[in-house]
Amino acid sequence: MSSSKRFAAETQLNLSPFFERTSKLNESQEWRRWSGYLSATNYELTHENEYFAIRTKAALLDITPLYKYIVEGPDAQAFLDRLVTRNINICKVGQVMYTPWCDEDGKQIDDGTVQRLTQDRFRITSAEPNLEWINHNAAGMDVTISDDSKSTASLALQGPTSRDILNACAQDSLDTLKFFWMMDTQFSDIPVSISRTGYTGDLGYEIWMKPDDALAVWDLLLEKGKPFGITPTGLHALDMARIEAGLILLDVDYISARHAIIESRKSSPFELGLGWAVKLKKKDFIGKKALEAEKSRKPEWKFVGLEIEWDPFEKLHRKAGLPPGLPCTAWRTSTPIYNGKKQVGYATSGTWSPILKRYIALAHVKSEYAKENTQLHFELKVEHFRKLSPARVVKTPFFDPERKRSCPV
Amino acid sequence: MPGIKQYDAIIIGGGHNGLTAAAYLGRAGKKVLVLERRHVLGGAAVTEEIFPGFKFTVCSYVVSLMKPNVMRELMLPQFGLELLPLESTLTPLDGDYLIRTADSDETYREIARHSRKDAEAYMRFGPAMGQIGMSVRPILETIAPNAIRPSLSDLSALKKLLNHFQSLSSEQFEYLTKLMTMSSADFLDEWFEFEPLKATMSASGIIGTFMGPKSPGSAYVMLHHYMGDIDGAFRAWGFQRGGTGAVSMAIARSAEHFGADIMTEKAVSNVIVKNGRAVGVALENGDEFSADIVISGLDPKQTFLNMVDENDLPADFVDDIKNFRIRGSSGKVNLALDGLPNFTCLPGEGHHLRGAISISPSYDHLEQAYDDAKYGHFSQKPFMDIILPSILDPEMAPPGKHVMSCFVQYAPYDIKGGWDDTKREAFGDAVVNTLARYVPNIKDIILHRQVVTPADMETTFGLTEGNIFHGELSLQQLFSFRPAVRWADYTTPIKNYFQCGSGTHPGGGITGSPGEMAAKKILGIWK
């Protein structure tokens, strides 16, 4: 490539240990900020191939910008169990749990995964910085909390051929690694941890390593992954996949209770579709009382999947002489949802799903309108004019392939 | 027929249209039986592991025209329909190339490298054809009326179409008229000057037909290929994960979901007609099945000249069917490859291998290929439309290996002396030699070669004369004339005998449309 086509700029943003590779692969030079890092939006000029890599091949994403904390010590289990809403006491070594955590009012602060690395050592991931909150709540407990964000680099490898690729790289077989479990292994002589987790709702893994090993791991994955269609993938594709999987995103679908400046901006896990992750039978945890009370009085809001119905949507566009205007990337603009003339909610993210051939969205609606198949209306603009298009409440995940959970043996 | 289950409808042939009709009828509560002669479903939309570990899209290989409402109504994504985008079209040239990609800036720059005028015209051409595509949709979605003795409903359908045409702008009407009558070369000459671009675009006007790009009528075939859209994007082509056979399987699963019984290795020998009414079918193994109605998904020659007795049909109708032009003109060469093809014009790996590769450097190349066919030979230097399915879906071949699908024209059904093994292999050699001009390593990486001639398409897939569209897409064989005047609405002169294959309106390609519209017609008149 001629030097005039090379891209280089000074930046104040964080650069991940993979940047040396990703910056050279990013043909579009489209970047987004993710937790202060420069993060690829799409590597190619268009994102289609990356989206389909998640669903038919294997997509490789740099997820180093995730915040990560190590919690260790004799009280680590007890402390985390108090911090989050899920039951960490039953989390076995090598197991991973997805969980929200709340403030004392039962309003959600963040969500992430808790990995039990050893009996007394855990890693917790989060979307926003949580060190202060974690430290604050650890007072009086025998735990050490350290920021792991920069001391661990991580990649997500997501898609139907991801297991084949890891089997070609790792010393141990991944065949028996179950959904939401993790294992330690080696890529030749490089120690890595691999968790069967991800943000795509597909078969997929996340690989955790030392930053010094990042480039060697990246190179090995790309080399061994080539016959299996490994594809460096950016956030455009990921955003579509996570909506198909019905997975929420902080600051898009909800606002952290720690940052909401008005009460109505806060949400409880019940209002975010995470009621299943709130274990009210647990002895005690932060926000338990408030969540118990909310459960008995029934949450005001629910977080639901919506499908914008095709025929009326197409008709609205045909009337304007246009083909149906489908969003080819995910959107994240708050969009009013109506029942008749009354606004009863708002959608926070949506996308055309190329794999499902459905226009889908995630929305907050008042509980009485959250029942499956409830017919609502979705506001959209056709040629600058606001229209209402019928939308139906549907189950999430929209896309849930069997391979996500299954094992070959 | 004691002991044999009674069905509401029997469908002859488990091709994608037969399966589509079955799913629609099942969805309406009818008990349907589909009978397929082969051991696999899908007809010409089939994926087979011809060489161990390598899955071949034996005949049809891409999808664009599949009707979106059929996908939705039959819930095909839920049953396995997954269309991956074919992002680009590469035309290798001697010492150069032309590539059009999914990115409009990139495509503009690349065409401008050859002709700035064309680059700008190309930006207008897409939207113009999209508009035309939209304006012909209503024709495609109308059950073809009886043009000789229109019924009341025919008249109202015609009136609707007339109103629609009156709503078109004069520019749209002009394009439409041109596309219906001109050759694809003449039509494209009005837009572009760079010949490899024109030749490659004109190739959509010859696929599946016995015409060259300069033959009048080829512009319509080009239009036929423009009418598809994927996710609202016109002219977008896709590759089904797992090959086109997986489209058929998705439709079959949908049909079964709606209660249809589907049987393979059940060759129907004939339709049982009693007192001018179809009452069931007899199989080659002697079994019989009865049903209220029988629907044929086969081509018109098979449907009327093979499945029923000519004496049960009006003589002039038999003549029409005998005159129905169904000359096969294409072949398929499927290759199992040890590695990736290395193009001289764009060496190594790259995005260019992810789309279609068109061997169409000039009009002359296409016309000379056609000349060979006119005189009863296969083309020595054929036109080819190539894809590498394993790049899009690694599960099509073992890791690191690849499959290459080459659609080849021309291979006339009526080859001098008839097709035999020697000619088949000679045809395969001509294809590989033509490829080798652009891909010097091709001969070194071929592990297995499958050559499918029109004669093979006839014997293996039951396509008369190996015509991939069940009959030429020429003006006199479209709409109210497909397959014959008065019988273009999926009915036949035999009561309770219907047709739903590509030989009916709106014609060939993986559209699901004939199957869907036949089922809707049948349900409309079912008593």
C-alpha cells in the first residue's frame, strides 16, 4: 500500500494492545469510542460481512475496553454475593454468571459477568467504571479489590466455527466446555483463559490473556482461523447481533442508577427483563428490600422485544413511492411507542435483522402493554413525516440458535 | 383405493415451487402429499455432497428473487433460510479487471478508472432499475389473466394493472418498453461505454436463455434478474448458507410444520384422470394415491405430455405445449479445490473472491460463445458466472479447501451428435481451459470436477431439455402466455389438475412465486 494511503494520527484515547494489528486491518478507518478506547466500528467499508461472520463463520472482536476487576480473599464469595443480585454462593470454580447489580433502592447500576477463577478469586466485568462502588461496599470484609482493566486483554470469538478455531489453537479440547463455563489452557506456550460467553447470542467464547501476549494470541487466531472464516469484526455488526440476542446495553437501553440525574431515568432489573437474575431468596444483597417491595407491587415498566410488522411498514413506504426503508445498521435513538394515541413506552435500540428478515427493536413499555402479542404502534419517519406503524410485542431473544448452548459430545 | 391415505392435494415434484405450494396449502388447512422422484428434495435447488467433504450446489447456486412475503408467510428464516450477501462482481480481463462492490464510493472509483462517464451513469442506473423493478412488481404479483376470454376477475385484474401503468412516469414507461423489446446490449449501450462493464451487465440477459446479448428480448431477461431484492435492496444477490438445497429444506420444513407429508424416492408415472378429472396419481412402483386435486411442479412438457394422456387434452392446447420453447442452453461445472484460485489480475486472497466472478470480458466473447451454440456445439470459450460458496460458508468444504460453482453458457441441449461422456468431459475441459486463462493455478488445485450438461439436467433433475427456467423467458411465453394462452392461471384443461412450476407465471429462478400464486389461486376456487 502506498504511504499516502496509510493512516496515522496522534490520539489521546486509549489504544488496546491489539491496536497494532487492528489499526492496520481497519480498511474503513471508522472507529468508535468505547470506554475511552479507540474501537473499530467496521473493518471493511461495509459491515455486512462482519455481521454474517458472527452468524455463519467466526467473528473476532477486541473487547479489551471492558472494565474488569479482580476480587479476592477469604470473603470474596460472600462479598460478591452481597454486591450482585444472583446467587454467587452456588457459582462453582470455572463457572461464569451474568448478573446485574443495584443500589440500595434496587435500581440497576451496571451488568456484567462474574467469573470464579479459584475458590477465593473472582473477576467481574462491567460496562462502566465500578471500582469506587465495589470498594465502598467492601468495607469491613476480608477482600482485596484490584482494577484488572488494563492488566488483562480480551478478545471475543463468536460464531458457529469459533470452537473449531479454538480447538486448532488450544492445547486442550473445547468440546466439553459448557455455556457459561471457563477453562485455563495454553496457545502453544501462552497461558489463556477461555470462557464460553459473549454478547452475540451465538456459539462463542471470550479469551482472556496478559496484554504482553495479546499480539501473539491475535496472530495465532488469525492464522489457525483462516480456514474457518475468522473475520475481524467491529461494533456495527456486534450491535446488530446483540439486539437479535435481546441483550441490553448500558447507556443505550438503560442508564446507571449512579448517573441518572432524575429518578425516572433509573430502572430496576425487573424493568430491564432481568427479573430471572434477581434471587430474592438470597439472605441479603444490596437493593434486596426495595426489589422485594417492587416485586410485590409489580414493576411499572417492562423491557420487551418488538417486531415492526412488515406489511403496514411496506405500505407506508410504497405510498410515498419508496421501497421499505430498512435500517441497515442498529439504531439507538429513543423512539416513541404508542397504544392508540397514548404513548406507552419507548424503544431504545433496533435493527433490521438480516438473518431473521424481521425489523426488531428493544423497548420499555408500561407493564400493562408488555404481554406477548400486544399490538402497539411504533413511530417512524417516512420521507421526513412522522407515521405510526404497527408493532407487536414478541419474545426475546429474537434469535436463539441451539448451537449457543450445545456441546458436540 | 383401500388402505391408502386420502389427501386433499397431491403435488408432483419436490422442487422449491412444489414445496412452496404444499406449504401454502397446508397453511390453509389442506392435507397435502408431496411426491419426489429423487432421494433428495429441492429439484434444481439442491445441495449434494458429490465428493467427500465437499458440498456442491449442483444446479442453481444463488438467490435473489425469493419473494419476501413468501419468506415471511412461510416463516422460512425460522426453518433455516439464511441468505449471505454476495458483495461484489469481478470481471477478470487480460492484464486488468473490473470490480463492483457493496461500497458505492469504491465502485464509483473503480468504474471511473475505466470510464468516468460510466461511473456516473452507474450511480443513476441502480436507482432507475430499482424503480423499474418496483413498477413491474404488480405484474409479477398478479395471477395471469385469460387474455382470450377474460373472466370478470380477470378484467378487474387487468384494470388494476392498467391503472398502475397509467401511474408510471413517462421515463419509467420508456425504460419499461425498451426493456421488454430490446436486446440487453442495445439497452446498455444507451447507458454505458466501457465494454467489459456492459458485457458483464448484459450477461444477466442471457442466463438460462438461448439468446446472445445482442438478441432482441434479452433485455427482458436482464429485467427478470433485476426484480429481486434482499432486505429492500434491489438487484442484491445472496448465497444461501448450506447452498440452495438449504432453501428447499427450509421450505420443506415449513410445509411439514403446516402438516404436509413429503415422500422421496416416489416417482410418479402418471396422473389418474377419470371422466376428465384428476383423481390421483400412479407411481412407477405401482402404488397409487388419491386426492381431490393434483398439482404438477414439473415443467409444462412433463406436466402435459408425460404425466397425462394427450387424449385428455384439447388438440390446440397440446400443440401450444409442443411449441413451447424450452431449449436448454447452460451447463454447470462444480469444482472441489485444494486451495484458493489465484487470479492473475488480482493475485492472492481478497474480498474479490467473496462475490460473483463473471467471465464476460466483451460482447464478442459472449456472442462468439453463443455462435458455437447456434451451430450445435458447446462454447469453446464460454461465458461463466462463478462463485466460491466455501468462502461465504466455510462448512461447504473441509477446512482450507474450497468449492467453486461455475454456471456455464452455452451448452446447447441439441448438441451435434448428442451428449455423451466424451463430450461432457470435453465441455468440462473447455471450461477449465477458459478459467486457466485468468486463473493459472486452477488445474493444479482441482481435486474433483463435476460437469452437469443439459442432458444431465434432464435425466437427473427432470428438466426437459435441461432448461433451468422450465421454458424460455421470451415475450411470447410470459404472463398470460406462460405456458399457454387461456391456461396461464395455474389451471389446466383437466379438471382438478393444476400446475405450479417455473413454467408458469412469473417464471424461473428461486422465487417461490409460481408455487405461492398457484396455491392462492387453487385456494380461491376450492369448493
